[in-house]
Amino acid sequence: MISEEGTRKSEKAGSRFLKATAKSIVVGIILWVLWLFLVRFFSDYLEYLQYFTIFAWTTVFFTFGEKLTEGTIYRYGIAIARDMFVIVFFIFATDSGTITVDLANISLTVGLLPLLALIVFISLLSIAKDVTGAIDFASENSRRTRS
Amino acid sequence: MGTTTRVLTWVIRILWIVVLLLPVSAAFSFSQVFQPNNVSFYRPVLSASNGMIIASSSFYINNTGFYDLSNVIVSIAILENNKSLGNTSRTLAGVPAGEKVSSSLDFSFAFSELASNHRFLLTNDTSLDLTLSLSSHIAYVLTFGVSINDTIPWGAPFYNLTLSNADFESSTQTLSIQVYFENHSPFSIAGTLRLEMLDNEGGLIGFSDEQVNVLSATFFNSVFGLAVDPLKITSSGVAHVYFDDNRVYEAEWTL
């Protein structure tokens, strides 16, 4: 009986691992295609390509983590960590909302502060959603355990 | 999943779509505006009037993008060796999508300011640094600024100003000296040219005024005769050249 339950658990974990790997690979391929597109325009701006690489690898990592921990309380923890990363990443990558690019004798400055504010707002909303989800999950779990 | 979580999920999805679409569409609209011949600045043209040097420039923006440009600020600054010669800016309420707006920028600086802070420019041809800036809101949310550095040629109004052939005629008690310069500036030099001759201690020996009108791209060559006191005359000293009471040149002279 115990060994049967253990086998089922390890089968479930194995299937979760495979699903997480498959989803990460799909997300990775999408980001790689996007990178191939961006590299044509930003080949002279390695700094921004580096930022994109960091963003892509982190996205793949969080996708894998979230899928692997699906159905557990840890999934919400990983989602909150991802939202926090998004806030810090965009503040850092956009130099707090102002990007300046120098091209020969032309200097181009783009102000992205309203957009950055919106990204931070969405991420905070997402954190709120994940916290609500975690509370829902915990109460649902305890109800199930009681009954 | 509770209702709150479901609503939040959808709100977040919609907002992420907005976040992704807005910069992409704004960048596309921006690239449409900055196609060749859609934004054009004309180099400043210099002229002079009533002791002021006026720089006039014009520009136009043809907004072929699909977002309005609002709070458009166009500015121009001219610098000589990192020292500001003058600057001005113009704010346009906006350039709606599909429309073309033309305007001009003028600024002036006094000849006296040029003589006191940028005397080098009065007698030397050079290049002035020009910075053109354009900033605007695009789609009323994002801002962008473009700054272009360029140079404009400067033609000196008293180019190659030289004092030569100083001579003292004892019979007439007159000190004569030849004054020569070329007007490389785009405007005429019309006013009073004064030559003051001083001894080595800075004491005034004599002076002479002459009304001049030197057209652009012509030269001035004249012999100034100064009535001097023979007791004050020395064999060398310093000469000052003034134009409308502004000192433009000083040099040593010897007989």
C-alpha cells in the first residue's frame, strides 16, 4: 500500500518534471526567436542584448519552477519572487525610466517612467493576486484535511 | 480559484498587453516621424542690426506617425569653445498625427557681449558648436528627446586686423598708422572705428575716429592720422582698436 502510494507520488513528480521541462523549452524557444529578431536591431547595443539574455534565462527558470511546484504552496512563493524580479529588473534595465542612446553626433533619450510605473503596478497587483491565491490554497487545503 | 484571483488575473493580462503594445507602437510611430524629410532644421543665418547679431533658424516637423506629438520643445544653442554664445527654445502645443508644423527660432546677442566675452571671434574665422534639441511626448505618455551636435562656420568681422607702417611726421605732428581688416562675416560693419595709441605706460598719445561701412566679403584698408603732442610721443607702445565703443583689438606698435 505504502510502496504503491510512493510509486504514484514519484510518477506524479516525474510527470510534473517532464511538463515543467517541456514548458520551459517552449518558452525558451519563443524567447530565442525574439532574441534573433532583436539582435538585428540592437547588435551595436550589447548592453541591452545582455539585459534581454538575463531576462530570458530568468523567465525560463521561473517558468520551470512554477510548473514543477504546481499544486503546492511553493508555486505562489516562486510567482511572488518572479514579480519582485520583474520590478527590480525593469527599474535597473531602464535606468529608472530614462534610456539614453548615443549614435555618432545624435543623442536619443527616451523617457519610460509612466511605462515603468505601470510595470511596477502590474507586478504589485500580481503579488497581491499570488498572496490571495496562496491564502485560498491554504484554506482549501485545511478544509480538505478536516473533512 | 476565487473570483478575486480570476478578476486580478484578467486585469494583469490586459495591462501586460498594454505595456507591450504601447512602446512597440510608439517606437513604430516614432520611426515614421524620423524618416528623411519629415523633420528638418535649417542652419542659423546670421545678420546684424542696431548693435545686435541675430541668428535665425527655421524648422518643420511632418508627423507621419499615428500618435500625436505633444509638448514639443525645440531648442538651439550655439557655443564657442564650450562657452555659450546664445540659446533659445520654442514650445509647440503639439503636432497632431498626419499634420505638418513649421516654425522659426531667432535669438540675438549684443555686439558688446561678443567683444567682451568672445573677442577671439571678432578677428578669427572658426567653427561654432551647434546643438539642436527636440523633445516631445508621444502618445501623451512616453517622452523622447533627440539632440544633434553640429558645427556652423563663423566668419570674423575683423579678420586679419593688422596695424602697420606706423610713422611720425614731425612737421605736421601727426602719427599715422595703417589699419587693415577683412569682413568675413555675413553682415556689414557700419559704425565708428576708433584707434587709440598709448605709450608703454598706458598713457594716451592720441586717437582718431573714422566712420566705416565695410560690406560683407570686402576689406577695409585706411591710414589713420592722429594729431599728437610731440612731447608725449614715444618710439613704441600699445594700440587699441574700438568699434562703436567696444574694444575689438589691441597690439603693440613701434615706429
